[in-house]
Amino acid sequence: MTTDPSAASRPAVAVRFMLDADAAPGLLSRLLQPFARRDLIPDRMWSHRAGEIMHVEIAMTAMPGDAVHLLEGNLRQVVGVRSIAQIRPEAVRQEAVRQEAVRQEAVRQAA
């Protein structure tokens, strides 16, 4: 959600950022700072520690489209971030449709 009056004129996109980072105190708050600087509130944030690595997902259902690549760049600069992937729902849907078609073809061939 944003209070920026010009945000209404920009197209909004849904996006998820999947990150792996070194587990450290303050990591989660550092990951939220780029959102706060743009007056954005993530719709979902999930994290899980696996040993020395934190797996983090931050999702927004309506982010200004022109802010996505900037925010991803800011997240990459956070100390301890090892990798980041950006996932958009249309890509997830396309992959699900492809997997279902492969599954149906396998069922047909088995019959």
C-alpha cells in the first residue's frame, strides 16, 4: 500500500522476492527498509532459518511497476544477501499450466 498520489497513474504489478541470506540479527529489518523508503508495505513476509542461511519471501500484490527493479537492486545491496529471485504470478501460472500439460500427456501415454 502506498500514499504517493502519483502511484494511481502507474501500473501496479504483483511480485514476490525470494532471498537467501546469511542468518544475522537485524537482517529482516534491513530487508524491509527499501520498502519503507518507498512508503510500501509488503502483503506477506515469510522467513525460515536453515543453519546459517535465512530463506526469506517478501510479496506484494500491487507494487508500482517502475519500482520493482529498483527495489530488487536495493535488496541485492543488503549486507548478507547471497541470492535473490523475483517471481511474478504470470510466470508461476505459465509454469503450472506447462506442468499440468506434461502430467496429462504422461497419463495418456500410460493408458
